[in-house]
Amino acid sequence: MSKVRYQMFLEMEQKEELEKIHKASNLPVAEIIRKAVDKFVKEWKEKKQLPEEDETVKLLLSVVGICEGGPTDLADNHDKYLYGTTRK
């Protein structure tokens, strides 16, 4: 399976917990995240519903759709807009 780059933000506490798991398991943080995503996707396919939302999820979802305009290719070309370069 080929890998693709995916940029995201974590809460500081999440990053610290991932680093603890990394030190204890000797697995790369990226592999830990991939395993967590695999588990989430498997559960989604079985239950066909998202986990219950907590306050953080509700807060994050509250900003969806508040911006209008902007480049239509932002998701695909975020490196270009953030750093002035494109990934090859």
C-alpha cells in the first residue's frame, strides 16, 4: 500500500501521549497514528456511525463552512499556499 503525506494539527496533550507510546513501544509515531486510523475505519465500517461527539469535536465542527471564497484547490495545493512550494 502506498503512503501519502497528510498534514494535521494535534493537541499538545495528544502529541505528548503519542511520544510516550512511541518510547514504550519503539514504534514510530506515524505508525501509531496509522494503526489508530485503521481501527477507527474498521469500527466505522462495522457500525456505520461516528463515535459520540465530545465538546472538542463540537467546537471544531462549529467552524466548518464559515469561510467563503479562497482558492478552490487549497486542499490539494496547501504546500504551495503555506510555503510557496509544491510537493512532487
